[in-house]
Amino acid sequence: MRDEATVLHADLDAFYASVEQRDAPALRGRPVIVGGGVVLAASYEAKARGVRTAMGGRQALQLCPDAVVVPPRMDAYSQASRDVFAVFRDTTPLVEGLSIDEAFLEVGGLRRIVGTPEQVAVRLRERVRAEVGLAISVGVARTKFLAKVASAVSKPDGLLVVEPDREEEFLLPLPVERLWGVGAVTAEKLHRHGVHTVGQLAELEAATAERMLGKATGAHVHALARLRDPRPVDTTRRRRSIGSQRALGSRPRSAGELDLILTQIIDRLGSRLRDGDRVCRTVVLRLRFGDFAKATRSRTVGVPTDRTSILLTVARLLLTAALPEITERGITLLGISLSQLDRAENIPPELPIDWDEGQGLDTVLDAVRDRFGSSSVGRATQLGRDPGWSTPVLPEHE
């Protein structure tokens, strides 16, 4: 554990919407919604009226009828992200990207060159504003977890330093939902036991938290509540999983529509795997039902793979098993995550292949796309269909 607050968590504010307001001055100070049928992002002016990401467009406009709705421009967001990360890496070589709009920076070694971590953070925010035209919130703390919480508390467009002697004063009064890894389900379990604040969780014994939440989750969140987070800023961290999802709005979807969307997602993820020379073992289907409850279904294959045919077969099995529940409850989001990633070089040679017609077609598609680009060839079933939005992602480390 560090002795001083030297970790920065830098997080761009309302990223997509802020890029739109930056590039269109007429949108500044106005409620902005990025997306159409589904909200992909909302400016702080729209959030103040109750608009949230993944909300249906109709509901969002009922809450904020004067909002300006703009289509997403993924290329603009990717470029803005590259520009911001260039500032990060010019500040310190120790940068760990979490997503396209947030990262950890270790700045403890810059004191003699630049100044204190707080001074580094002030300069970083000034540069991102001046050079990229975006507001960024920064938390400074002794650990990655506390720095991330501090940046969230400081939003929008803020800076918060949590010195070691103020850590308990800062963290313990916060709601347990602020803990990294505590989502709605975990929070509800804690609430049922009368645990609402981080301080209440910290007062428990670790074994009690593990009985409430399960061994792994309980141990993790209890350690954070007691300010234990020894993880360093990791500049070589490779992504443990990749994923993509589509928000579907509230209208009913047929099995054929869902299969088409699933195929589009798998095609994208398969290309991303091969572009990064990665393979995966586990396919996870992510669902959000009409009542906004979430669920996951997963299956692990015996041998790591990057083949679209295998990924699609597994994903279809998971979706087919979930269709009765989808029919009963409706669906508002469909996503896929590929986890247990490994390097492609670790695939055993001469894998057996079941050369049926569908797998042969997918193998040909993979080969053509890998050589000539993902847009060079497509499936006939997807002609004229909405391809959805492919969210920009951080590049993999080489």
C-alpha cells in the first residue's frame, strides 16, 4: 500500500454528449440526448431532468421534451479519446486505461519534476480542457479504488484529493453502492441486513460479509470498505473480456430479430478477437428484461476459440434457452461478452472442425474480413438492416 495519495483517476464528464456540445456550440448549456430509439448518452442538463443511459427515447423526451436529440458519431468519440489519452501519456508513462473515457495514472514519481499529485491533477485538467475541449473530473488518492470514488464524487468537472489521514472520514459515510463491485443486486442483499453505508459494512467481520454475499464478492467489498486495495497502476493489463450490446427500446422483438442482432454482435466480437490475436473460452449472454431486471447466461467451450461459427452456435444456444422468459417479460437490451481470453498462439494445433454448411460459410467470412476488412463482405440476412452502434473501445496492448 502506498504512503501518500499518488494515484489519479481521470474520468471525462458525460463523454459522448460533451463531444457533441464541444463540436456544436449551439448545444452548450442545453439538454442533449445522443441516440434515437434508445438513449446512448445524456448531457448533465438532460440528466438533471431524469434522463438516463439506456432509457427509451420516448420516455426520455417525455421527461425532457426540449432535449436536442443527435445521432451518435462514434468516429468523433474515438478521436476525442485518442486525444485525451495522448495528454495522459504525456503527463506520465504509468497510465492504465479502463475505458475510452477513463484511466488511472500513477504520478508519485513526478514530484521533483512537476510538483505534487494535486498540482499534476490541476495541470492535467487544464490541458484536457485547452487541448481537447472537454471537461474531466479527477480523483486523487492512495489507492485506485479511492481515487475512482473521489472522481465520481467530484463530478461534474471537479477535482477531489483524499489524503491518507482523511480516508475514513471520506469513505465511511458513503452509501455501499459507491463500492467498486456493488451493483443493484449486491446492494439489495446488504440493505436487507441493515447495511446501507460503507462504514456499516466495515464494522462487520469479513466472514459475516462473505456469508451475506458469497465468499468472493463478500471478501472483495469488505476489503474495500476497510480501505485495503494494494493493486498498482498496471500499464500492461490486457483486457480480461470484450463485449458489445444493443439497447432495444421497449417494443416486442421476434426470435428472428433477436437472432439477427445476436449475429451482428458476434460478427463484431469475432473480428475484435482476431484483430487482437486473442481467443476466448466463455460466452456470456446479457439480458435486460422489460421490467429492467438483468440476467446473464454463460457457457464455456472446451478449447479456446476465435471462430465465429463456434461463438455464434454457443450464443444461439444461450438465447434459445432464454426465449421463453424473454417472451413473457419482454426485452430491452441484448449483449454478449467473451471472457477467459488468451493469446491466439495458445490454441492447440489441428483442432477438429465439424464442416457443416453453416460453419464453412462462417469460416470463409472470417477469412475474407480478416484480409480485406470487416465491411468487405456481409451476410445476406443483414442487407438493409440496422447494424446498430459499435461502441469505441481502448486498443489492446501489444
